[in-house]
Amino acid sequence: MIGALIEIGGMSQIKLKSGEAKDRMNLVIADDSNHSVPITVWGDLCMIAQNKFRLGDVVAFKQCRVSDYNGKSLNASPNEKDIVLNVKNPRALVIAKWFSSKSIEQHQQGMTSLQTS
């Protein structure tokens, strides 16, 4: 999955069935199809996302798992190597150019979320 970050949520903790707490952060990526999809990162990857990701960054997520909890979304792989920031390929260049053509507000308002599809 590759797209430009159009939303970066705050980090929060959830309590697991085991009683342990786990960090999570919700992100939303989109592309020039005007569709967006939420992606959740977990654990240590939250700190990486919080410190490195900025709105408009083109990010590739490998090995995502589809979730049906509260609609469709993706869970990022727990492996840091499966998240590539500022990808260097032709598709990433198209997405970066598309993102730079409008303000973040215009992108957020004009999206169709794949969460409910």
C-alpha cells in the first residue's frame, strides 16, 4: 500500500485482553484516485511514526493486515523494514506531485474512504 499521509493521529494506548497495554497510532493515506484508507501502527512503530512522519510524506506499507473492526482498515506490519518513508519509485513521484497540487484541507475534504467500502 502506498500513499501520501493526509492524517496523523495522536498516540494512544489500548488495553489488550491479556491485560497489557499497547501503543497505537492511526494514520490515513491517500492517492490520486481520491480514495483514502486508515492504517494503524502499533508498539514501537508509533514513536517512529510520531518522530519521522509529516503530512504529505509518501509512505509505502508492506505486509499490512486487513481489519474489519469498525469498518475496513489496515494494520501495519510490526516490522520497521516494512514501512518505507519517501519511496523512490515512479508511483511515489506521481502521488507526491498530486499531493502538492492542493492544500491538506482540500485533500481531506475530497476523499472517499475505503474504510466503509
